[in-house]
Amino acid sequence: GSGLAELADRVSDPVRMAYPHIPHFAPATVEGHPGELVIGELASKTVAVLSGRAHFYEGYPMQQVTFPVRVLRVLGVETLIVTNAAGGLNPAFRAGDLMLIADHINFVGMAGFSPLRGPNDPAIGPRFPLMDNAYDPALRQLARTIAQRLGIGLQEGVYIMLAGPSFESPAEVRFLRVLGADAVGMSTVPEVIVARHGGMRVLGISVISNVLTGTPVHMPGVTQLHDEVLAAGQAAIPRLAELIAGVIREM
């Protein structure tokens, strides 16, 4: 997620591979996304970290956006912990909050842009995968327990994905709240769908980078707002890293 790349620096004895050097990996072009696969040790376990991601709005097809998750699955990864920076829709949220993702709304997929569109290989996953409990209940409970133990505040809610790259208008913010969304972003859901298609367990955590009011206000330019998103992500890294390390340690 934007501003969260420093998480990869917590990995010990890292081996780093830039996305352009890995066949069929899409280069990450957005600021705050270094675009490299980092393999090493975290919380006494071997981990593979996707430092930065490609987005649908960058012009990549969904299958290419989610291809790294396919590769992780083939490498033997059984659990995906996915993070993002998201705008807060829930009025109770504050910038810098961590939100445990309880469920998602695949707004882009509802319009036909699914990473599973096209022929299905049954050796990889079922034609019609269920999204009930897409975010593993046991992992979510573990995250709650770890957060309470560490004294880390943890919100919980529904994440909705839009295509972007424009930020949401006030009318769109009000509309998304009516749909039942607590946070909005431009990623994550395709990766989760592909992970579940492949039989992986998923835990999702959003960093609430800014709170959306749903009323017209003076806003900085897009570049400045993205800078705020990056800054919020960097400020949340110590708590996010501590939480993720605690979950990995006790899985």
C-alpha cells in the first residue's frame, strides 16, 4: 500500500528481486510502491513480501495485477496478509487508524472487471469460488487478540474498491456510505479474490490515511493529497508492523 513499503525493511536476511526482473510481473509505477519481491525472515518465519503493487488504473489487466499472488501460491504460500492505504468513510474513523477488513465490496468486479474473468483452470481453483468469510475469521480473531495485547487500536469494517485513479467526489462518498462501506481504496480486492480462488487464507488490514467528509470542502491538489496518504502510511508503520509480526509469530 502507498507509504507502507518500509514494512519490507523489517525482514531479516532479505533477498530482493525487482519486479521488472521477474517474468510477467507488472512494474509498479506509483510513488510509494518500490516494486520488489523480498524473501526472508520475519517473526521467526519465512515470508515473501510484495513491496508495492501494480494497480488496475495503471492500465494493467486484472490478471496481471494479481499474477504475483498466483506466484506466491505456487511457491507454497498458504496465507496472504494484505495491506493498503484507504480513505475513511466511517465518521468514527480518524486518520492513522488501522482497520481490520471484515468484508469487501468488489465495485469494480460488479462492473465486469474480475481477475477470474475468462477460462478457468480447475487445477488452480474452482470456476465459482465462494467469498463467504473471504477474510479468515480465525486470523481476524488472532489480530484482535494481538492488537489488544499490544495496546494497538484496531477498527473493523468493510472495504470497497473503486477503479480510480481520481479521488472520490462528495456525492460518491455519500453513495459509498449508503452501500455499507467503511473504507475505500483502489486495490486489494482483486488480490484477495485470487488468493481465495487458490485456497489461501487471507487477513486484510487498511491504514486509514484520511477521512472523507462527503461535503464539498477546499482540498489540496491530487499530488498533495497523495503525499498526505504516503505520510499517514509511514506514520502507521510501527503499529502495523508490530501487529503483523505478532500475528505471524502466533499463527
